[in-house]
Amino acid sequence: VVGFCVFTPPVIAKVAIYHLLVQGCQISLSGVYFYFFTDQPHQYPEGPHFSDAFYVLSFGLVDSVSRLSGVVLYNWGFKHYRYRTIFVLTTLLYVLINLGNVSYCLRWNVDYLGVPDGIYVLAIRAFDGLIGQLNLMPSILLVSHLCPKGREATIYSLIAANLALGSAIGKYNGALVLNLLSIHPKGNPNESSEFDNLWIAALIAVVSNATHVLAVPFLVPDARPDEKLPEEMLVHHKGSMVESPKAYDPAQRK
């Protein structure tokens, strides 16, 4: 982060910080969800009791189809919106949809709504993938617009590495939350008590994912994905390793 602030233009540094915040705030609970969904009656009598094949295949298929739908929907109706609008809207929708994770951790979908686990969980997964793709598309375009001429590979790879760092932070945060709440399922018999606090972890994950919205007005440029950023926004600071796009104009090299 310090390197971005020192060696790149402010707009690139701000977007890099924003992406780090987004990934870091996405607390990962995927490991514990595997046991929650696939534990059998002798392990977790109150659970959904999905088979391993159903969990892997159906979740993967629904996620793929929903993300493809997200690409189509973005090109149809979202590509002319501003980055800030898309990021805020998709994040709020993502938070709303993922509150469903809290409800099925508490088994409300079965006890109060009467909706089978398979239908309820796959519906949440579908909307999650759709909204996630709507959020991802402008992120990719924003990064591509931020790459100065002649330094595209360098900047893109640095931002990609920044995203990977943020993703790792999110996973570590997820492990920390699970450890603090004493959630350690192992697939052992009679481990229902391991999931007593899972709804709290799911709620923390939802709230955490919403916090980075506060940084959108400060870190995301006020522009649209279908327009190029002004060149003056990509002009380097004095001493920056990333030079101005004009420095790589072939006409000026002659």
C-alpha cells in the first residue's frame, strides 16, 4: 500500500487501497459451511444433510450460470452507470442477499418459512453470484483504464497482487472470527454445538462486507466504465516510477 502511494499516481493508489479493503472485508467462512451443509444426521441432526456431490456440483453450476447472467445483465443495463453508483448498489444488494446466510444458519428457512434447504440455499447462491459479477465487471474495467501507456502489465500485475493480498487477509479474518466464536467442526459425530455461533459469524461477515462502502466516495474516481479517465489523472508524482502516458508517445521519442 505504501508503495502504491509513493510510486503511483493518486488515483491508482486510491483504487488499489479500495480493492484491498473490499477483499479484506470479505470474511471467508467457506470451510465451516462445508461441514454445515454436508454433515449427516449422526453428525449434525438439525443440518441440511447435503451430499458432497450435491454441494460441489450444484453450487458450482449455479454459481457459473449466475455469473454468466451477471455479465449479460451488466452489458444490458449497468455499463453506463458510474463506478461509485455500481459499487454502492451492488454492495448493498450483496449485504441484503447474504442476510439469508444468517437465516439458514438459524434454520429459520425450515422452521418459520417452510422452504427446503436445497431451494433456499441455491437461490441465495444464485443471487450472490449474479450480484458479485455485477460488482466485478466495473472493477476489471476500472483497473484497465488505470494502466498508463507502456506500463499496462506492471500496473495490472501489481493491482492483481494487491487483490490476492486482500483475499488472503479476508481468509485470515474468517479464521480469526471462527476461532473467537469457538466454531471448529471436524465431521465428528454429535457436533451440533459447533454450529451454535455460526449465525453470529455469518452476521459479522455481512456487516464487515458493508463497511468498505464508506470509502467509495474517497477512493473510487467519479467516472463511468464506458469512458476513459482523463490523462491528467494518470500523471505521475515527482519521482514516481510510473511515468506519464505522454512519455511513451512514439512521436515524442523521435
